[in-house]
Amino acid sequence: MQKAFKNTIYASLGGILEFYDFVLFVFFASVFAKIFFPQNDDFWPLINTYIAFGAGYLARPFGAIIMAHFADTKGRKKVFYISMLLMVVPSFILAILPTYESIGLFATFTLFIIRITQGLAIGAEVSGAWIFVSEFVSKKRVGLALGFISATLTLGLLLGNLATLAVYEYFTKEEVEKFAWRIPFIIGGFFGIFSLFLRTKLNETPQFKTLKAKNSILNFPLKDALKTHKLSMFVCALQTIVLTSGVATLMILPQYFESLLEVSKTTALYYQNLAIVMIILGSLLQGYLADLLGHLKICVFFTFLFGFFGILFSFYNEQFLMFYLFACFTQGIIAFAPIFMTQIFKTSLRSSGLSFAYNISYAILGFLTPFAINFLYKDFMHIYVVFIVLSSLLSIVLIKKFFY
């Protein structure tokens, strides 16, 4: 029990760092556009910054395929350490990277390399954490453990938000562009080094040890997964739709709060941080209840609650904040993505099959979701909410019929 707890805590740290960097890169995108790109005009530097950010997401599936293969053939622990290393080193380089004014296009090129390297690492980091933890804890605690992992990922968003607010609170705009933007990245870099040190203390999972002892390791696990686990991969895609809904409600929708609700930027950020706290609490509670009362029952119950409150907040009336926060709390159903995904693949190909299906789906959905929300948020947000509910319920039907 103590070993499982320790490994769960250590495994969660990489996800926190990923989402922390995610928020920082988005919030400081306008700064990066000014200091890392040639200033031909006001438009293209910012667009190029977002292209650099998106390059990391495009690299995710490649990282997933390569690193997940070695996780299935060489061991979860080794790959888990390497993925963390490939996140920490680029993060630290970004924190001290000279500007375009100092080193010219080499700064621009390095920024792209940093994002691509991080993307390769992230491709294996999150799904690797899910698998690592699920293979350590007992079946009776898998819901709570993976609910905790989901909560800590979201905690990274909160920490990134708070770090950004602190920088803009204590420094002027000129100071932020000159040096202050580096402070939260430097803090993240040191946090990453500490996390990397803790990863050296991880143990190999019992399930992989058993697999190795029985000489049951596959030569090409992804090839076998594509042949035998097509339905499992489809379920992963459905659950990834649910998972990306958290990004939609926590990160994309709040960008429109100022105009939608006629509130200040500070108030909008306050709403956003409250929403992040609610989804953290929702993930933990739903993971705990899933172990206690049954995964499918709890997922169905909170899926319908999310649909109910999601539709209500889409009216943007006087009760918006209450409905929005309740929707985010019930959106703790994101915790069921790792719970279901880790249970529907054989141990011998779990990392390859899950990582491939999840990261391909996430790369596509991560690209499309901002456009969808931009089109729907004002008058048709309820359509998106219904789409999430149907995706969740369909995945439950498939899991119940074929795997439980």
C-alpha cells in the first residue's frame, strides 16, 4: 500500500509540469511573439508563436508510438524516466533562452525545437502515468488513484494560472517582456529537476515484472493492438472527446467571459480558477465513489449531471457562475478516461495501444476544439455539451457490452 502511494505521487508530477507549462505558454504567447520572432508586423509573430505551440501537439503521436513501444518491451519505469527528462531539459532551456534581438533566428529555431521535444515527451508522459499507476494499485483503488492523477493534471493549470497572475500583479508590462516572464518558467524548471530526481526512486510495475517473468513480451505490440483491439481504440477516442471537454470549459471558454458576461479580465480569471478547483474536487470525489459504488454507475450519473448543468450555464444568465461551477464539478468525469482506457487493453500491449489511440485522438481534437468552441460558444454551446454527454454514454455502452 505504501509503495503504491509513493509511486502514484511520483507519477503525478510530470503531468503537473506539463499542464503548468501549457498554461504559461498560452498566457505568455504575446510576449514570445515580441521577443523570439522578427518583428515584421503585429500579426505573423503571434501566429508563428501559436504554430510553435501547436507543433508540440503534432509531435505527440510520434512520441507515443516510439516511447510506448519501449514501455511494452523494456519496462514502464525506464521510459517514464526518459519522458520526464525530455520535458524538464527543454523547459529549463526555454527559461534561459536568449531573445531574437540577442541571437537572431537561432532563438526562433530553438523555440520550435523545445516545443517539438516536449511534444514527443508528453506523448508518453500522461498515458504513461495512467498505466504506471493502474498497474501498481489494487483494483479496489484504481478509481481513486486515477482520479487523483486527473486532479493533479488540472492542478498544473491552476498553478500556471496563479503564477501568471502573480507576474502581472507585481511587474509592469515592460518588466514582464524584459525578464519577469522567465520567473515562472525557472520555477517550473527547478520543480522538474526535483521531479526527475524522485522518478529515480520509482519501482517497476508488478504487472510488467510478471509479463517479463512469463516471457510474454511482444516484439511489435502496436501491430498486435491494431489487429486485436480496434474497439478498445474506439473507446479511447470517445473518452478523449470527454477529456478534451475539460480544456474547452477551463481554458477556451473563459477567454470569452469578458464580452459574454461583461466582467473584467480579473473577474474572468477568478471564475476560471474557481472552475479549475471544482474539476479537481470532482475528479477526486468521482474516482472515490467509482471504487465504492461501481465505475459505470457513477460515470453515467455524473455524465447526466454534467449535461444538465452544462446546458443551464450555456444560457449565460444571472445564475451562470453557479451552473458553470456545478458543470465543472460534474465534469470530473474526465477521471473515467484513464480508468476505462487502462482496463481495456492486455498488459502486453497496453502502453502501445492506449498511447497510440489516445494521442492520435488528442492531437486531432486538440486542434479542432478551439475552432468548435469559437463557433459554438455564444449561441450553441449546449450542442457541444450534448455531444460530450453522448460520447461518454456511448463509451460506457461499449465497455459494458464487451469488457465487463
